[in-house]
Amino acid sequence: MGTPIRDFSDLLVWQEGHKLVLGIYVLTKKFPKEEVFGLVNQMRRAAVSVTSNIAEGFGRQGYKEKIQFYYIFQGSIIELKDQLPIARDIQYIDSSEYADIRERADKAHKLLQGLRACPLSFMPPQKAIFRNAKRSSDSMMLWHHVILQDIFPCKISSFWHRQKDSRQALITKSKSFLVKS
């Protein structure tokens, strides 16, 4: 079991995005001065937008709000991936620099796909889950869901959504897990 995620900077996708931002800043320092307001500005803004949207999405309370910011992140990373071959083709960066920064961008993009698959796991339980509890058995079942969600956020969230109609299934699964630990 890893450390709990309490802040956006705890997210692996943000950490990889931050490395990408730093890499872009280092790369663009070498660009010609006439590109400061052109390609340099565009690449830096797209890179900073990556981590900024992860942070802002993490801080949002609603599911739709979170997803909106993760989609903006995706647009920014794709924009950056488009600008990298331009910089390579006009010989502002060489092939090895391109390959390195492109690999970082691809890694951050893949991590985003995982985060976007389970954004509910980063919503505060009292707002995201317990609000809809109608009976005490619902509250008990949802409490088990929250406990397990800290351990396996994506798996439990997807299990929860597949088993919506079978409330007892999650209680049984969570109790069996808690007994095994």
C-alpha cells in the first residue's frame, strides 16, 4: 500500500508532468531569440498548462469538473507533442533531445489516461459518496468502498460502478479483503 494521495503533487501524473515542464524550459533556452514570442512561448505555455490543469482538476469537487480539466490537460499535451517535431525539423533540437522529451510527454499522457479512468477515487468521500446513502446499510457499504478505494482506487471504483445494483456484493468483497489483511 502506497502513501495516501492528499495533494496534487502526490499524483504520479503531476510529477511526470513537472519533469516535462522543466525539460521544456531547458530545451527552449537554446532556441533563437526571435522565437521567444513564437515557438518558445507556445511550448512553455502548453507544458505549464499540463501541470496546472492536473492541479486544478484535483482541487475540484465535482466529477464533471475534474474530467473537464483532465481533458484540457490532454489537449495541452497533444499540442506540445505537435510542437516538438517542428522544433526538431527546423533544427532547434536534435534527434536525441526530441526522443527524450517526447518519451516524457508520452509517459505523462499515458498516466493521464489512467487518472481519467478513475477520477472519482480522488473525490472527498463525504461529498462524492455518502451524499447518496439512503439507509444505514448503504452507509456501511459505502464506508467499505472508501477504505478500499484508498488502496485500489481504480479497481474498486470500476467494481463499484459495475455492481451498482448489487449492494451486498461490495460489502462481501470488502469484508473478505479486510479479513485477509
